Amino acid sequence: MRILVVGQGGREHALCYAIAKSKKVKEIFVSPGNPGMDEIARRVDINAENIAGLADFALNKNIDITVVGPETPLALGISDEFNKRGLNVIGPVKEGALLESSKVFAKNLMRKYSVPTAFYEVFDDYRKALEFIEVQKFPVVIKAEGLAQGKGVVIARDKREAREALEDIMVKKVFGSSGERVVIEEFLEGREVTVLAFCDGNSIIPMLPSRDHKRLFDNNEGPNTGGMGAICPCPDVDGNLMEDIYKKILIRTLEGLKKEGIIYKGILYAGLMLTKEGPKVLEFNCRFGDPEAQAVLPLLKSDVVEIFESIINENLDKQTIEWEGLFAVNVVAASGGYPGKYEKGKKIIGLEKARQKGVFVFHSGTLKSGNEYYTSGGRVLSVTAMGAKLSEAREKAYDALKEIYFEGMHFRKDIGLY
């Protein structure tokens, strides 16, 4: 088989790694990819948002399955275009991708089909939103409706912070058209967990629960980022809790989508808060998380390509998915200044020494010149280690990370402690 992976970050590197383990696969293409993937995939110089170009390539190269990593091509309708051309694709159609591209759509769907989530109101009028926060109990959560690279959510601790957030999103348009509407919702307390799931439109099978560490600094402090590391599985999520999540969140969401006439085929990402009242949805995404994928996929024992085939053929219910009985810890190394302004072109040293420690080094924002790697993004790379205990995996990941250096390199020291 020939597989095309769309995207260029650590998530896509992890996908290529998982796909490369399949005996069914003859060749892997990744578009646009990054140089860290060159050992297992052929890079294609087509932007992830060039949907027509990707579809043309898939037809010309007789691609058997295309796996879409990032959210933007899904929101733009890449799966609709591929379906129209008779091409197999892993990722929901544009209507299904509204779960991520429109927080208003997602919240309204949850309200309609009794999926537990925070109380909320939606505003497209800046002044009415201001009036609403004047009578709220703080903190509150303010979300730009549309896609914002994981940065369109503000936890406002008081009225001043709420006013500033509303001005930034609705008046200054720091997230562009994504901020034309906002969701203001109650602040949920508890521990966060991510549950990714395979979905074929009729059946849904959850993956191991993982936990992203979104804040930039240790002790969960500082601004939100795209993610500074992840663990999998979560020791505080047992079988009973997973059953609760499956029945009250995953199944109800899938059935709600079906009743709305949407056949959702691909990956469903449920970002949850484990509250005193039970698990509640913070957000849905329509693809693998990053960096959750880098922690979850290395633990997958089953052939991921066989799972993808069962999604395409809508017989996921006949699929048995097996996992390694281990823990994984992923730690992200970011450029100095991220998630704000950062410099590029910093030489990276020690990658091979790190890999010799028995870990995975997934590239996110790197460039290669000759035999040397250089930084080219905010999140540069991440290290994933596995172990029989969470503490063992954590120690192994940080031991390998000691071998890697680039100027301004920043990483959290406490991944796996929360």
C-alpha cells in the first residue's frame, strides 16, 4: 500500500512512524513533512492547505489511504474533495470538522444531545458580551469560536482580564475571523485528560487516555501553548471512568452527529475535565492531538493501517485494538520566546546521541542543511520514552533530552508529575 500523510509536525512524524511499522505498507509520502521524517517517508512539496494539489497527487501516485494530521485542511473540506474523487481519506468531512472549527457548533451539539460540558452563552455582539461578564462569577473561560492554533482560549480571573480578552478577540481581531463570535463559559475545576478515539461513522473505539501539558512553564504556569508534553496512559483514569467517558461522551456525540446527518469517519479528540460531577467536555478536535499523538501512537501494538482500513470500510466494530502495557512520556523542546516571537536558524546538536538512549525523537519545526539540523518553528522537536512505570519513562525521556541542545532551547521539567 501507498500512504500519504498530510502535515509537517511532530504529530505527523509520529503517524509516519506508526504507519511504517505496518507490513502492508510499501511507501509513505508526507506533505509537506519535515527533514526528521526522511528515514521513513518521502517528502512532497505541497502545502497542507492545497487541497486540489494533494488530491491530484494522491490520484497520480495511486495513494491507497491519505491520513490528515492538522485541523485546517479538514476545516477547509479536504475529505469532501477526496471523497468526491473516490480517494480514501482518514478525517471527517467539513461538516464533521465543525466540531473543532466552530466552538459554537460543538457546544450546541453537546447541549442538544446531553453531552456533559460547561454552562455557556454565545455572543456576536461585543457590548452584549461585556454586559454578560459584569454579572458572572469568576473565573470564566472566553473562547474565540474558530481555529486559533490552540491559543484562542482565555481563562479570565477577573473582570479586567475578561474585558481585555473580549477586546483582543472581538475588537482587535487578534485571531481574525475566528473571533467574530465568542463562547463565554463557566470555569471547570479538576484534572484534564484527552481521550482520542477511532471512529467509522457507526462505531467508536477509544485509545488510551493521555494528558497534554499546555502551559509554557513548570507547575502549569505561564501562557497556553500548542502543548509542551504529554503522558499516556493517565494513571488516574481507570476502567470505570473510561466506560463513563465512552457512554456519556463518545457515544452520545457520535449518535448526535448521525442524527444531524453527519457521517463522522476519522479521529475524534475529546479534551475533558475530570470534575466532581464526572467528566465534562472542554473541547472537541477532529484529528490526533499534538503532542498527544507522540505519546499515544508509540504504545499502539496493533497495525494502525488495518485500523484505518476498518474506518474506511465501516467495520471498526470487528477490529481488536491492542496496546503495549507500558507508559509513555513526551517532552517538547521549544524555541526561546515561544509561544510569542522566537528566532529561527539555531543549530541543533545531540539528536543522534539522544536516539541512542532508546527514545523517539519526533521533529516538529526543523530544517536540514547538509548534515546539520536547525530550528525553524516554535515547537522544535519532542522526545518520547517508554517504560514499565510512568516514573521510568519520565526519567528516560529527560535523560535523553540532556543530549540535545540549541540556543534558547526551552522545555518543561515536570511533564508526568501532573
